[in-house]
Amino acid sequence: MHARELVDLAAVVAFHAPLLIHASEEILEESVEGYWVASKCRLDRWGRSLKRFSAAADPGAVKSNSGDHQAFRAILEEILAGEVLTRTWAAALCAYDRTHGADRMEPAARSVLIGHMEARHRVLTILVNQSGLTAEEAMRLDALRRRTEGWSDVLIGRLAAEHDVSEFAVDPDRARDFALDFVHQRGEEGGRFAWPMLLASLRAAFQEWLEPRSPNPDLNVKIAASILACFPPGVFDDTGVMQSEWLLRISQITSEAEGMLEELLAEIPSPPRPQTGAPAHRRFDRRGDWPYGDRRR
């Protein structure tokens, strides 16, 4: 699964987020845990890949057509483009928790977001120093960064029209402005056509900007499957959101993805048993561990 398809999924999340309010807490918690595991595995791969490529980079001998260099660019692109979904999903789960007066789903998503922002910072450092990149490549990646930031704020603005989650945007003020626009569109004649047109623009914005091969297709599938599992079956059929090939693929491979997720979970040590009086559900802290008790430090 490619990063551009994860951007697609971010738009689906922004459109259907109100349905999460009525989702089964048990199913949602299990799916969010799967999202956390797959995302942390991807963060680990990103870190190891960036370290390996940075160590091997020779600023005086950049070969943009070599396989290793294309893989390096693909990692940088995936980190930047993947930020759209990471921010949007964190905002959606935050809205769920605040609606229910709970603190159970958002900590896991916020933990992933913190890790993603650390990876993003490493990418920006590479761009500033042009480590292993040509000047043209650095400029193109910086343009992708700006595009990613803008669309993240658009989608979070859609969520912010219902819930105050603008803190997850790159520019909270810009997200609030988009939220006002979405609220205004609802009362306009033909407003129902605004979202399909916006979705088409989003897809066009990322269609030609990314390397054709994904560096982490397996983990991207697990991330997508865990998110889609939070929504009722068939919810994407009659809401005006355009179907796409990746959604059909996800539907077909969800069972396989769940099997791989079980293998991943088996490799991770179980958290300690809760002490007397501690909540029975698994808790996440903002850094990504699974402690019981307070998550904020």
C-alpha cells in the first residue's frame, strides 16, 4: 500500500469521523492497539533506514537514478505524506474521547503522532543540509512538505467543524478557518458537491509527486486495515465518497492483515498486570509505552 493511498484514507477518516462516536468501544480499542503496533514498527523501520542511508550518503556523488537513492527518496516522501493520516486519525480519536468523556483512544494516536513528528524533524534536517540529495530534490521534497501541511489542515478543519481538535493541525488558526468554511458550505445550495470536489483535488495533488514504489507497503496495509476496522461495514458505499481500488483491496486483505498483526503482537512483551484499583484496559503514554495509571508526564 502506497503513501498516496494513506492520504486517501485520511480524507475518508475526516468525512466519516462522526460515525466513530457510535463505534463499539471494544472493537475500537482493539483496532487502535493494532494501529499503534503497526505504526511503531514503521517508525522503527524509518529510523533504521534513515540512519543507514545517512551513513552511506556521499554528498559529492549523488546518483539520483540508483536503486538505493530512489529508496532513500521514497522513505523521505512516505514520512512527509504519511503525516496527513497520522494527524487526522489522532484528531478523530481525540474527538471520540472528548465526546465520551474518556481518555482511552487518543493517547495511543498521540503517541504515534509524537514519533512521526520526530521522524519528520529528521527529514527536515536532511533537507536543510541536503544530505545525500541534490538541490532540486531538496526543493521538491520541501514543496511536498508544504503540500502535506496544507492538506492536513484542510482535513482537520473538517473535523474541527464538529469538535475542537485544531491543536492537531500544523497551523491551528488555518484549520479553524477551514472549519468555518465547512460549516458555511452546509447551508449553501450545492454544498453537498463541495466534498467530492475537494477529495478529487486532494488525490490529484499527490498523484504524481511520490516515488512509484512504497518502502513499507506491508505496514501501511496494517495501519489502514486497523483504521477501517473502526467503521461499520458498508459505510463507504452510499455517502458520496468515491470508491477507489485501494479500498477494495483493503476489504479483501483485512483477514490476512489481522493474522500478521497477531504475529506482531506476539513478539511484543505483555505489559505488567494492573495494580489494585488500576483501570482494566490497556493504557498508552505519550511516548509510546503501555503503562497503567496516569499517561501524562
